[in-house]
Amino acid sequence: MSSVQTTASTPRQNRILNVGLLVLGVVVLAAGIGVLAWKLTSGSSSTASRSAGNAAQTMLPAHQPKTLPKVPYSKLDPQIHTAVQTFLTTAVPRKDIAASWDVTAPALREGYTRKTWAKGDLPVAMFPVWHFNKNSGFKVEERTAREVHVLVDVGAKPSLHLRSVTFDVGLHKFGSGAGAKWKVDYFFAKYVPPVKDAHS
């Protein structure tokens, strides 16, 4: 047997060689696991980010209505004037309530029939509007091609000693062309409901 063969086969060198191979195997395995973990994590993060981005895009409306420049109330469609006046002189003061049905959007009179609406138990704040055109103020808050929000200041008969109130009136345009109709689909008291004036 040659000296090389004898030296290579000594138990001590075999142990050193085995330990070295074991350590090398562990290092390679650890590196592989690290690379695999990094790829899985970054891949899932990218997928999650893409999913979140897609979800956000899905939640956004496909088309945002374009806001139109503000104009004086007098410049709005006369149909809007008619709807606002009819609503505020019938439904709000509870006078000839049935007349307000046709200028009220389905969303606001949901759950009502024409008959039950006319009875006066409405989802609308009550206020004794007095001299509507003469004693009112108007301000266009926002408008698009099919939506308009108008602030309307109204007062009551002086003898009632009630403070004036500002209502936020929203209207939606239904239909198109000659058959289009503007109807009130939002109505809210902008400020505190009227109370008796302590100074009167």
C-alpha cells in the first residue's frame, strides 16, 4: 500500500473531510432556503400590491362627473327654479303637499305612494316658508351636467317669531332631451332648525 493511500485513509482525515462536507452542505442549504424565501416573499408582496391596486381601481367610479363652473341661481335651467319653488312652498310648509310629488325624486319619496305622501308625514323638515321669491336667497354650491346643489335661505311670517333657515337642496336631472326633468333628491337643513327668537 502506498503512503498516499495510507495517509488518505486515516480516521482523523476522514472525520475532517466528513465535517467539512457537512458544513458545506448546511451552508448551501441555508443559502437555497434564503433565496427561496426571498422570492416567495417579494413575489407575494408584488401580488398583494397588484391586487390592492386592482381593488382600488375597481372601487373608483369609471367616470367622474365633471364639475361645471358656478353660476348665479338665475342662470340655472328654469325647470330647476320651478322644482325648488314647488318643493319649498308645498312639501316644506305642508301646504298642497300632493303638488310636490312630481318634483320629488324617487330616492327621496322611497316607501311612499302618491296618496301616503300627500298625507304629510314626510322625510322632510317642516318650515312655514313665507313669500318664497321675495323673502328668499339663493346660492349655487355645486353643479354637474346632471346634479345641482343650491343653498336656499327662507324666512317665516314675522308674527311667528321664527329665525330664517338655510336649506341645502339637491336636484338630479332624469332623462334627456325635451323629456328631461329636474327633481329634488336631497333636502337638508344647513343650520339649526328654527326656534322662537328670544329677543322678539
